Amino acid sequence: MLEYHFKKWPTAQKVARRIFSVVFPLTMVGICAFIYYTGSDSGLFWTIVSIATAFPVFFNVIALFLLRSKFWTLLRDYKARYMGIGEVDKSFIPFAEDDPEIMKKITQNLQLKPVQSNKA
């Protein structure tokens, strides 16, 4: 997610990644220290873990809901190609590598991308 949001700013991307790699583990250490010093049992820790896990799951469910038509199209194509159920739609292109228009856009974007040197 960080790479997507900061893809136009590589320096900001590096800073955000470094901040996340420090803050996230420190948060977990802080939660463990809080539980230890308050004398709470492991139930509180697992409750916090369950709540923290619920956030990405919630957003994944929303994404699956929004992409449901694409999913059903892919499932129908899979069943037709590999299970013999239904007819294969010849105009359907399941992979970007097989679509000449998308590959043309990808190639153009790669050519426009500035070359970054590794000099320190």
C-alpha cells in the first residue's frame, strides 16, 4: 500500500517504509509491555490481535464485493477452459500478458520511467 500511494515519490516511499518498519514493531512491543505491567492475562492480548486483524479483513471483504463481477467472469472462464463446463469466450483475455493493448501501455510506461542510478 505504501508503494502504491508513494509511487511518484521514491524518497517519500523510502521514508514511509522506514517509519512503518519501526513504528509497527514498537506498537506490538508496547502492547505486550502494557499487558505485562498491568497484570492482564493473555485474553487481552488475543482480543487486541483479533481487533487488529479485523481491519484488513474488513477492507478485503469490501474489495471482493466491488470485484465480484470480475470474479464471476474469471470463474466462468476457468470452468469452461479447464473443467469443460460451458463455452470458452474467445474474446475474454484473462491475463494482461495476453492482451496486446494492455502490454502496449505497460511497455510505454516502462519506457517513460526514469532510470535511477545506484550511486551513493
